[in-house]
Amino acid sequence: MEYKKILSRIKSLYLENANIIKYLKELDKSNTNSIEDIMISYDFQAGTYCQDYKKDPSFKDRYCLYLANVINNLGQYKTLLEVGVGEGTTLGPLLQCLNNKPNKAYGFDLSWSRIKYANKFLEELGIKNVELFTGNLFSTPIKDNSIDIVYTSHSIEPNGGKEKEALIELYRITNKYLVLLEPSYEFASIQAKERMLSHGYVTKLFSTALELGFNVIEHRLFEISVNPLNPTGLIIIKKDFNSESLNPLCCPLTKTDLIPMNNAYFSEESLLAYPIIDGIPCLMAESAIVATKFME
């Protein structure tokens, strides 16, 4: 289905508070959430998370304080990345709570519009040294072993059935620790488990991490959850690669270096250009433009 042809129809459904992902799945006659389903749904929601935070920041601030305590206990690190950063309402308060501030923080999301709101939100908080861009967690525009601490906050959530692919990719880019705050099927009630399955949420992150042979050093129920029917679990995976990358961004298709120039990121090796729109690098594979003469 060419969803981009029916965005006006999808917008009408969104304004009627319809479940966009459910509608798109029915169009495709699919039982799973596609990346495009998730991206379109989140893009229409852009701005709502910032609004909710500004109305009442108390829960999110507590959530980020608990997450900061986890990261503070992991030792020294220089770089931090949030996968599925959304509107920055976790990354921003988290950076304010950390004892050891990273030299550079990164974040990416499927939705360009959410990144737009995130940049504005972080600016309002006075937070700098953060680079945000669009990206796909299954094909990240990030080099191997290049980010000291990679974390998620319910961003793998809608990708049920793709736990293995998500874990392999996020482990690839991690240098020291991969911290996952995601729905915990193991600690959920029967009703919560049924809800997770009906929504197409991940249910096998912990078991898959063990099957992959990852060093899981902690697995427990997180201190707080937004919804008791969607309990947040904490999984910490230790990697200890001890590499250092001054420029972790790369072409999401070929993993080759990117050069910023002329409102784009360009890979000389892959001959692909990725546009920078309103200051936001668009680093999803779908955004790639064949530009063999870009350097001429």
C-alpha cells in the first residue's frame, strides 16, 4: 500500500482519535506492525508528548531519575544514544539528572516531525551537545561499537516478532552497555500479556538476548510504569568492546563514512546522499538519493 497517497485520509482518522496503526494493518491485512505503519502513526502524534510533559512533568521526571540512577552506576562513558528518541521528553530530563554528563549525546527516530519537536524541546531546556536525526533501529546510521551507552524507552515496543533483529542491530552499535526499558512480558499479568499480544508488542526480548549469547547483567521490573497493563522491564546487556569513535554516523545501507556538505550527508563510497531538512539529517535508507556526481 502506498500510504503516502492517502495521508489526508489518515489525518482525518487521526483527528477522530482512531487507531492509525490498526487501520494501516487492516489495509495491508497484516497481523504485525510495519516500520511504515509506526512511522506514519508517530508522525501524526508529533507534539503531543511535549504538550503532556509541560502539563505535568512529574511522572516523566521520576522515570528519568530512575533511569539516570541505572546509568550512573555503569561507570565512565563519553557517548550516549537514545534509540527512538521521539520528542526528547526522556533524553532531555535524563541528561539533566546524570552525574556524569556525556561529551556528546545522540538520538534518532523514524519520525521527522518528532525530531523537529525534540530539537525545540531540548533547546528550551538549555541542553546542548546533542545531535538528533531520523533513523531506523533495524538499520541504524551508526558505526559498529561506536556508542558507549545505547538505551531504549519503549521504542522497540511495537515490533513484536522482530526481537532478534532489533537486538542484533542495537548490540552492533553498542560499545559498553545496552540498556533496554521495554514492555516486560515475563513480569506482566495475564491481562497485560494478552494486551501486549493484541497490540503486536515485543514479548521475547529477554529470552532472545540469552539465545544470542549476550551478557545480560540485570533483568527486573523497572521502578515505575506509565500503564500497569504495559509494565516496563529493565534489561542491561554488557558488551565492553572499549572502542572509540569520533564520528559515529554512517550510511545506513553500507555503513561507510558520511561527509556533511550542501545541506546533505554524502557517502563517497556508496555514492548516496541523505538530505538535511530544516537542520535535521534524514538518515533512513528510504531517504537515500543516488548522487554519483555530488562531489563535482
